[in-house]
Amino acid sequence: MKKKIENLIKLLDDENPQTAQAAMAEMLKHENELEEYLAHHQESENVLLRKRIHQLQAIIMVRRRRKKFAKIVKDRQLSLIEGLIEVHLQWYDNDSERSIMSLWSELLATAQRYNPSTLEKLAYFMRKCGFTLSPKDELQADYFCLGPILEELVGADFMLCAIAREIAASRDLEVRIIRLLGEFALVDGEGKILTPKNGWQLIQQIQTQGWDFWDNEKILKLASSMLFLFAVSSDSFRYVSTIGESLVQLAGEDDGIDFLPYPYTTKEKEEKGNADSQSESK
């Protein structure tokens, strides 16, 4: 195997992109054995070799993150914020978990000064911060990614509810995320409801019929699905593949997204010029 990998590495600086891509595809079949070889060549003076080594490392990182994401979402002991960070990294894959967690820690520190220990105080804090619903007729990836929401204070209703729920939990206020008449809101133990609509409106007790409770896994799947939808609508081929693969893993399917039409599928194609786009999608 060592000799095979060394021979494949020699092909990575081939001026013919198809030759190099074929070598990369073959190397990725032995992903778990590549780390030592990639590390050795990652600072090579050969510019083309260094570039393709970095491409391989990026592909492996995305693959591992996909696997980690599926495992995290299925974990019943899951922290919702950790899960939302993983969703964020499905789209902004160059961001760091540390930077997003720093934003979250700053928000929690601010929340402590307002002591959001009741639904009324929580509503006041969310209004004071300026958290606002994203436009219903506008589809943007940032509305489903934790980092941009914490920075710009605009997001989808279920994302704002998730943030508010975790803020409440930091003050031992137990609230649950519900979907009522097609919209997301929070409900406390007394049946009072807080909706992000109309500046975080409080609604007194109403009939519980028709309530649909949403746990962490359902929230994270929805966020990922919305990112997948945006990727398709914006022709972001790479993200269609990476996020699509994560969703397929969550569904427990083993066939990947090869059922999708080219160029979304990761299945190898014979069409000329497909080699480059395929390497990005893996």
C-alpha cells in the first residue's frame, strides 16, 4: 500500500487535470492511510503538488465533518448549540467552532445581566438584543446558520426559538419549542407562549390541541434541510453534495445522493470535464 500511495502522489502534479483527479480519487479510497503522506508534502515547494495535497486534505476534512455531524445529531445527549454550530460548519466550512462559541458565550454573558428566568423576561431580553425574524419570502443561508444570526440578529423563526430556548436554559427556565399553525414558538410549563413574531409577542394559555413539539434532532434536520434547499436554489453544487450526503446519512441510507441528476450527484460520470467538479463534491 505504501508503494501505491507514493506512486499516486507522483501523479498529483501532472499537468493533465484528469490524470491528477484520477489519482486523487484513487487515493481517497484509502483515506485512513493518507495522513502521514499528506502531512509530509503539504508544504512542498512544488506549487501544483502542494495545491492538490491541500485539496485532498480539505476533501477529507469535509468527509469527516459529515460523519461527525450525523453522529452528533443522533446523540440523545446532544447540546443544541453544539449541533447548531455543526450545521453552521456544514455551510461555512472554513469557520472555526471556537469563533462561533465565542459569540455564543458573549450573548450568554449579556443575558445573565437581564436574568431571563421567566418567559416575560426572556421576551424582553430578545427584544432588547434586537433578534428579528427573517423575511418569509427571502431564502438565505445566513438565516439558518448560528454565526450570522448571532452577529446580524436576523434569522428563521425556528432558529431564533432555538437560541431563546438555550438562553432560557442557562437560567433554569424550561421552555419547549413548538410548531403551531405552521409557525414556531416557545411554550413554558404554564402553557404561556412566546413567538418571535411582532417583536417577541407573549400569548396567554391556549388549547394544546395541534401543538407539535420539536426536539433537538428535528431542529437540526430542519436547519440542514433549509441549507440544502438554498444550495439547490442557488446552484451551489459543492454544498448540494456535502449537505445532501449528511442528510442521507441522518436518514440511515447507504446509497448517498447518486439518485440526484448530474451535476449534483457524487457518482462518477464519464462526461468530459466532470473530474474537477466531482473532486469538490466528495
